[in-house]
Amino acid sequence: MEIIDIIKPDKQKLKTYYFRPQDAYKYILIVCHGFRGTKENSGKIYSFAGRLNQLGFGVAAFDFSGSGESDGSFDDITLSGQAKDLCQVIDYMYKKYNKPIILLGRSFGGSTVLAGGAADKRIAGYIFWSTPVKMQETFARMLDEDYEQLLKGKTINLIDEVGEYTIKPDIIRDFDEHNMIKYLSALGNRPVLVIHGLEDEVVDYSNAEEIKNYTQNSSIYLVEKAAHRFTNKTVEREDITIRWLADRFVVDGGVD
């Protein structure tokens, strides 16, 4: 595993892991973590990247600004900001390795994949895990009464298993800058994989159906007894992803 600091125009760094296969490979898969997540995905990235390497894919996983080991403050999170981060990572990986890219986003990371990568012709395929495209509806569901405070222009303080954090009204105001249906339509005929839990308590599975409805070449898997974090279902999610990548991008045991 290589550890890379991708330097943004403002000189802040995006801490990135790159898992390179030992043998020749054709594609690089970039993994985008979810809201309040990190590139390690609670340690799951290491085994998952190993499986992808064996299949013949390079894997890059990075922390968005203000998350994990990257510079910045989580307080400033917006979809636009994360989309710019993703574009920086795509540019770096493509220029350095000159290989087509597949994007994988979990939850808000999947929304970022659409905002930052839908129009990029260097992207060969898209994978959406538990991804919201109904942004206002999803955050209203997630934040409940606190969402009303954001609508009133107030900053809110929250706490989760990671610790205390702050959200500014900018995050929901920024949603108006993004047309998710337009992004989905821009994917054209490129392959799309959608995996979503039928018991997702944060992002309703109707979001997965929305992605399916507005894409031309998508495969959708609605997983029974799976909540947002896919607890006890992560291997099943990885298995579906590996099989789809093998079917779409790998031929006769090697990378097409």
C-alpha cells in the first residue's frame, strides 16, 4: 500500500491510500467514503482492496477534506466541496497512472460521485452503495428536528459514535446547486451498479430505484435485512460488487 498526499490548489492535502496489484492491470477503482466516514471504512478497505487487486484493479481510497487524515474542517462540508476533492483525486490518479477509472461511493460519497464524476469521460463505470439522490429528503430524515434549524440558517451541534461535530446551513443550501437527475442522465450507457438495503433507516431504498430509473445501463440489488451500515451484510455487498466488476470489466480471467 502506498500513502499519497494529493495537494489541492489551496495547498491542503487529501490523504490517500493506493493499493496496487502485483501484476498488470487496466482499471483504477476510486472509493469515496460516506458522511462522517474515512478512507479505512472501519478497517474494511484493506481486505476489500486485496480482493480487488486479485481481480486486477488498482484501488485508491482517500479522506475528503475535514475527514480522517485530510486537512480542513468537517464543519465546512458541502457536496460541492467534496465534488472538488474527488475531481482532484481523479486528476491525480489518471495523470500518474493513465488508466480508466471506476468510481465507488458509499452513502454521501455516492452522491459526491455523481456531483464530481458524472460528466467525466475518463470514468468507465459507477458503483453506488446506499446512495442518496433525494438530498433534501434524506437529510431531513437523518437530522429530524435539527434539519429545521439548518433551514432557519442556524448552525447545529451533534454527537455520534465518532464524537461531537458541527454542521452549518451551507450544506443544505448547497444542494440547490446540484441537479441529481441531470447527473444520472449524464452517465449515458456506462455501466452502473446500485446496492441498497431494504431496511436502510437513513437513506430510503427509493433512492436506489431513482438511480435505476434515470440510468441506461444499471444493475440494482436491494438486499433484504440490510440497514444503512450493512452490518453483518458487508461481505454480501462486496461479493455482489466483485461479481459485477468481473462480469463487466474482466474477461477470461484477466482484465479486458
